[in-house]
Amino acid sequence: MDCLTRRSFIQRFLSGITLPLFHSKHMRISILHGGLPLMWRRGWGEKGIVTGFQGEELRYQIQFLWFTCAAIGRVLFEEDKRKGVYRATLEGRTSGVIGWLTQYRRDTYTSFMELIDGGRRLRSRRFEEDIVIGGKIRKKSIHFDYRKGRLIKRRMNRKGVFIQTEEKIPKGFIYDDFITAFYNFRCGVYGKIQRGKRYRIRTLPKAGVSTIDVEIATKEDERRMRHGEGDKGPREYYIMVFLDREITRSRTGKVAGWVSKDLVPLEGTIEDVVFFGDVHGVLIEKRSLS
């Protein structure tokens, strides 16, 4: 069960089906204002692009093999108590038989963000990771200090002691954690969203240069994916993501699935995960808490 205990299914699903979830922490991509969906370009107030996200909650169910509910995931965007700060939380927990086998593992990732570029982009201020497996707790955090040009990392070791390290942020670079990138992508921050387009995202490398490729299917490919279905319903774009195979623990590193017109992940599959085959996630609820 190494695959299960090292990474939660909800993190894998969300980090693959849409660009933001790709652990893309090292991006230097210009903003293309023409790429912003109409729902965000109209009626912008002082809150800029977050207007379309206030109080948005997404809930997902993860399945594989004969387990129809191996895990449950939740993504929530809300305004923080501090003025000008926004908080997005990705929460995943295993359930049922898989929950029992993994000691009901719970993964929580929280991103604290601020608006920059006149409200046209979100930028990470702090990213926190909390993992609970039975009675064991793991904690990590990253603080983005752009004023001093420092990236401050803290992690808790097995003895419960926090170890802190610092790295320099290169001049002109913006580091997006994968949750911040999720919302930026939905607003066209990394480029205009269009069928048949391929995006290459440069990420913070562990050893050498690392990239993530994202491709939006053409209309012709979409028709084949729909298998002749008439009404496409809420499924607007078919997106394919090509990740490092170690991230997905799969033999291909490919994640593919459908997103809505507003780029909300509706359903997706991580292909050929080691020991488990295809792992499938589906949106079961979308609501606004504001």
C-alpha cells in the first residue's frame, strides 16, 4: 500500500486534471488579459479575479478498481480575516475499506494568496501542508517573501522539531503553489484558453530543469471522446496533462479528463497507476458558500 500511504488520491486527481494542480511552483509567464473568461472580465471590483471564486466549494469522489468511494476531496476558496488576503484549502481523506487500510489518512493543503497586477493575478504568500495518518502528523510550510527575495521553508521532523531552510527567489520570478496556479489558470493568467493549444509550464526543479505539458483537445478529438453523444452537457474541454511519473505513481504520467466552460474539473483519470490501474475522480457537488 505504499502508493496510498505516500500520496492521497485527491491530491493526485486534482493535481493532474487541471493546470493549477500541477505542483507548479516556479512559473515566469506573462499575463494575457484577452484570455480571461467573460465571467471575470465583467463587473470587476476591487477584488479583481477573485470575484468569481468567493465562497466556491467543490467536492470530489475518487474511485479505482471496485472501490467506488476510495476517497473524498474538497476545495474551498474564501476571504481570509486579514485584509487583502485570500485562502484556498484542498482537503482529502480516504474512506471505507481504503480508509481503514490507510488509517483514515487526511491531507490538507492551504494556500494564502494576495492580488497583484491590478487584481488580475493571485500570488502565493504562504503555503501549508498538513498530513494526518492515524496518530501521526506531518507539517510543512513555505513562506514567500518577495520584499526580501527569500523563500522560507519549514518542515516538522519525526521528533516534532521544525527545521527551517531558505532559498533565494530569482529576480522577476513568481512562485505559484499548485492551488494558486489552479485559480490563476481558470482566469487565463498563463495564456488564452483555446482548443488544440499546448502549454509548457516550467516548474521548480528537484534535479535539473523540469516541465509540465498541458494540452487542450481539438474539437475533432473531443467528438471522438464523446463517443457520438449528442448533448455535451457541462463538459466543455477535454484536457490532457503529462507529469513526471513519480508524481502520479503511474507508468505513463498522463492524466486526462473533462472540465466545464469555467474550467472546473468535472471528471478525470490518472492512467495506469502502479498496483491500482486507472484511478478516476468525479465532481459530486459544486456550491457557493458566500
